[in-house]
Amino acid sequence: ERDGLPMPHTWDDLVEIARFYNGTDLNDDGESHDDWGFCIYPRTGSGFNDAWIPELMYSTWATTDQTRGIQEGFLFDEETLDPNIGTGFEKAMNYWKDLWPLSADACITSTFVEGR
């Protein structure tokens, strides 16, 4: 709202907004090099490359390949049990490839709390 941008409704929207805000002085401290466009917030105790990364991957992948809700199979066709792997996995990984460098140190520092 602050800059007249709409809330993101798609992953593409989210990447675009993260790019817009990355490197912008978000907390008005006169510094922009340490302000980020996105925050990846891990569970308590997670390390940098911990088990929550697959959760990001699968949750994003599901939104690209399971577009008719939970009545649609995600990994397997619900009737034939044939693998249901389309191009969504690649799309999901590309979203995170774009978002990761726009995010602050996995938000395990005070960056998120300080509005940076």
C-alpha cells in the first residue's frame, strides 16, 4: 500500500514486488544495501539449509500443478496413480531461484523485526 502497489496474487507478482523493494531503504535509516525485498522465515532451530526448504518447494509446486483444489491429485493421478509431474516443479524452482537472492539471511537475524 505504501507505494501504491497491489497485493501479490501470483508467484510472478511476488517476485516482481520483491525485486521492487530489494535494496530499497525500507526502514528510513539512510541505508539501502541491507534492506531486502523478501523474507524467508524458518522454523525455530532451523539451520541455513535445513528441512524447511523442501516445504517451500512442495508448497510452491502444488500451487502450480494442483490448480483445481484438493480434489485433484498432486503427485499422482487420483484414479490411475500415474505420476502427475508436469512443468510445475521447474516453475516452482525458478520462483525460489529468483526469490532467494532477494531475501535476508533466511530472516534468522533481526532484519525482519527491524523492518529491513
